Amino acid sequence: MKTGIVVFAHGSSIASANEAVRSLTAVVAQAGQFELVETAFLELASPDLEEAVTRLRERGAERIIVVPYFLTLGIHLQRDLPRLVEGLREQHPGVEIAVADPLDGHPALAQIVVERAQKALANAGAAG
């Protein structure tokens, strides 16, 4: 079964923020574990989730995993994403659409916070 991945982010009015998500998606695609990878945004940027899923379907995806690029399970993931996914399941019968967990709770996040703090300390020490 051909599987597609959608990296699903909020979207921003700041173009560089959206480009950062697209860059991450490109890295995921280059990793080569998934043949079909797309970026999608909830709002303020494109493509939206519907367009990304359609692109994956056109490329042969029979199963699609939506990976929220959100830290926590806030209102967008509790309310908006389930509504969007339900609509997509109706539009694409026979296609399995699943949603992965948000980033919150992943053990690598604590290490990232520590590394960022250490870098800030090092930069503060260099500046002082």
C-alpha cells in the first residue's frame, strides 16, 4: 500500500515561518522512508490540507498519515483537524487517513530545550 505523509502546520503571515515548515518537509522526503511527502497549512499559507491530500492521491497514495507540526494538542488539533480529516475521508472513500500525535510528549523535546538553553548561555557568555 502506497503511503503518503502530510506535515501539517498552522501557517503564518510570515513567509519565512512557512518556508521553515516546507524545508522540514523536504528533509523528511529526502530521508527516504516515505515515497510521498507534502506540506499543508491550517491557515494563512498554502497548500491547505485538502490540496495536499489531493496531491498525494494523484501520486497514488492509498494511505495518508497527517503529522501535526504542533507542540501540543490544542484547539486546532482537538477541533479543527478532526473535522478536516472527516471531510477528507468523505471526499476520498477507500483512502485510509490517520493522524499522528503532536510533538508534545516526545522524549527528544526535553533534550532540544536543554540544548537551546545551553546555546543561549554560551552566547550570553560570549557577549558578556
